[in-house]
Amino acid sequence: MLPIANYLGRLPLAGRFFRPALHEAAPSLAPAVICRREPVLAGTALFRSFGVGETRSYALKGVSVEFNPGELNLLMGPSGSGKSTLLAVLSGLLRPDTGAVGALGRDVWRMRESEMERFRLKHCSYIFQGYNLFPALTAREQLEIVLKWGEGCSSREARKRADHVLGQLGLSKKAHLRPAEMSGGEKQRVAIGRALVKNPTFVFADEPTSALDWENGQQVIHLLTETARDRGAMVLVVTHDPRLTPFADRVFELADGQLQSEGPSHESGLPREYEHAALASGPRLRLYSPEA
Ligand SMILES: Nc1ncnc2c1ncn2[C@@H]1O[C@H](COP(=O)(O)OP(=O)(O)OP(=O)(O)O)[C@@H](O)[C@H]1O
Ligand SMILES: [Mg+2]
């Protein structure tokens, strides 16, 4: 069993400034751009295979991609196209065969394992479809433990912040329940709360709304949007749901391990009627901010 700090480091995910070595090698080739927004996360020429010998197949075939702070990015594509593999490689959970991942000026896959664990714990929040909650902990404790371990918060401060976020997620009355006593939607909201309570630099989410009805799914995407826009986090969400695309700053599409297109969400060819969902104001959920 992993030490608890390792486990926490693998759950939530985040970072700031990142430049791949490739870019550093050829600065003179880059065009001068005034006020250019610097990427905080970048993958360069990423390849990842599974299996050996004749059964070997490539899930990623040379993906290069950059992400800016303060943006909500969607990663879409058919089943088996490599979305989860790319998310895992970019987020420091799965080592690529070749290629580089840079985050906050660091070459992620050249870090020692202990450095990597610290980096994930400090900067990254992860949200998975399977929730990955601790069975023995209450909803409140799931959030508190992240603050105590990750930020060294006092018990009092951790409880205050945990209760604030649970309140914003409509979970105040469920704070004392353990995962086995919660519905799927409630568990997912606790998982989201745990990911966002620590003010992450990077949020990596793999199909965070797939187990939720549309109302709960919208609430989750509102929270992720605000985490990007209000707190400057880079949020990367793998999803199959086209209703989420109007919320995104950029939509990336993978097919057979290769990036097909990227662009602002309005270029994604979504049905127009879905854009109303994004424009509808909805409840403005605010997360706890230590400055507030
Ligand atoms: N641990 C593994 N062992 C062997 N093959 C794997 C493994 N993980 C992924 N693959 C293969 O890599 C390819 C990409 O898988 P991946 O899970 O990234 O796809 P995906 O786009 O996330 O699909 P889905 O939408 O169904 O979740 C698939 O062909 C899959 O079978
Ligand atoms: Mg997947």
C-alpha cells in the first residue's frame, strides 16, 4: 500500500510555468509576440505504447500540445483514441516512452520520484470517474486531510475551509457521511471538492461528469470553469459529453493517438442549442479563498 502522502499526491493534480526543452533549444526561431500568454504545461512529441513484441500498440503517436493558465480545456475523441493515456502522461502519472512534459519550468519526467510526489501534492489535483475516496473517512475528512497533509493546515483551519467548500457544493448536510452512505453524484461532488479545496495550479479530470445527471454535471463544470477563470488554474477535462464544449476555452480532439484539431469551443462544430447552457448564468459558486 502506498504511503498516504503518495496516495494524496496521485489524487488531486496541478502547476505553473512550463517550457519543454525543445522550445528552449531554439529560442531564436520563436516569433516575437507582445503580451503572449506563457503556457504552464506542455507535452512535446509524446509517444506511449502498451504491450510487447507483436502485441505492442501505440496509444499516443507523437502528440505535442500546450496549455495556458486560467483556461478550461476539453480533451475529446472516440473511445480508445488515447485520451486517458494522454491525461495520465501530462499529469505525471504515466511515463511516456519518448517525449517530454514540462510544467512550471520543470521537466516532469526527469524529476526524481520523491520530487515528483511533492510536485503532485503541491500543484496537482486529480478527479477520476471512480471517485477514489477513502472508504473510512467522512466527506468532511476527505477534504480536511488534503489541507492537513498538503498545506500543513491546522485542524481548525482545515475544518473551516472544508465546510465552506462542502457548503458550496450543497453537501453541508452530508459532511458526516462516508462514501458507502452517499449517492454517486454526492461522491463525485466530494471528489471535486477535495480536488479544488487546496487551490491547485493544475486540475486533471477524466470524465468527471459521466456518472452525473445534467444538473449535477453543470454544477461540476461551473466549478471547474471558475477554478480556471477566477483562480488561474489550468484545467484539463477528458469528456465524451458535447454539452460541455460551450464552457471550454479550447477543445482538443484525439483520434488514434494523434491530435486532430484544437480551437476555441465555438469552432468545435457543436450544435448551437448547447451554447445556451454555457451562457445561462446558473448559480455562481465561489470557492474558499484564503485572501477573502
Ligand atoms: N494498461 C494498458 N494496457 C494495455 N493497453 C492499454 C492500457 N491502457 C490503455 N491501453 C490501450 O491504449 C489505447 C488508448 O486507451 P485510452 O484509455 O487512453 O483511451 P481513451 O480515449 O481514454 O478511451 P475511453 O474513451 O474508452 O476511456 C486503447 O487501445 C487501450 O486499449
Ligand atoms: Mg479513457
